[in-house]
Amino acid sequence: MSTFRIGRITGLPAAECWSRVTDWPAHGAAVPLTAVTVSGPGPAGVGTTVVARSGAGRFGFDDPMEIVEWEPPSEVRRGRCRLEKRGRVVTGWAEIEVHGTETGSVVLWVEELRVALLPRRLDRVVARVGRLVFARALDALLNGRDGH
């Protein structure tokens, strides 16, 4: 599996940072050729299903994920969300943590993914591409450039 980490420090308060990085439809606006839908309890929480549809026209695939942990940040604890990837094309998981600091907050995104039909020898390439794509998306979400 391909694992990558992305960390950012922001001047946003932890609650606002959390709100932005868990705004699932905004992820679709921040990732090229991707649309995100959400269903289940919510707008977000354990059991919520998030589906990222990537591609153009009939040449695409779904990346369904289920939120299995959901704990927004508070004054005394960091926030944590874990999504389990349930698709046929992409499997793995993603974890997002947000904690407040004296001047804003820190967000850490860790993702492990496997793309079906790709040989394991390409795991490092998949991790590199994933890191680039999701770092760009995270920056857009934190900076309010998500199309919302």
C-alpha cells in the first residue's frame, strides 16, 4: 500500500479548520475532475458515506468511503476523522486530525491507498501523486479556494 502524510499550520481556529477539511463536497471542488456526494447520518459523522467520483463522462470510477471515527476538536482535545475506503478501484483509509494552537491550528492528513490493477512496484509513485493532489486540495480548502 502507498502511504503519505500532509501537514499544515494555519491561522484558522481549530473549529473553522475542521469545518473546512471535513466539508466533503468542497473536496470535489478542490480536486480536478472529481465530484463528491455524501449520504447517511449527518451532515457528517460515524456511518456517513462519502463518494468521490473521479474521471470524465463514462471514463471514471467511484471511491466510496465510510466515516468510521468522528470526533470534532474541542478546547481540550484534537479532532479526528477516519474514513475507510470501500471501493473496488481504490482501497485503504484516510485520517484527518486537527488541533488548536495559540495562534490557530495544525492539520495532519495521513492516507494509505491501493489502486486495483496497479503493481506494488508503483506504490511509491501512487504515494507521490496522492501527496501532490491532496496537498493541493488541502491548501485550497484551508485558503477558501474550494469553489464554495
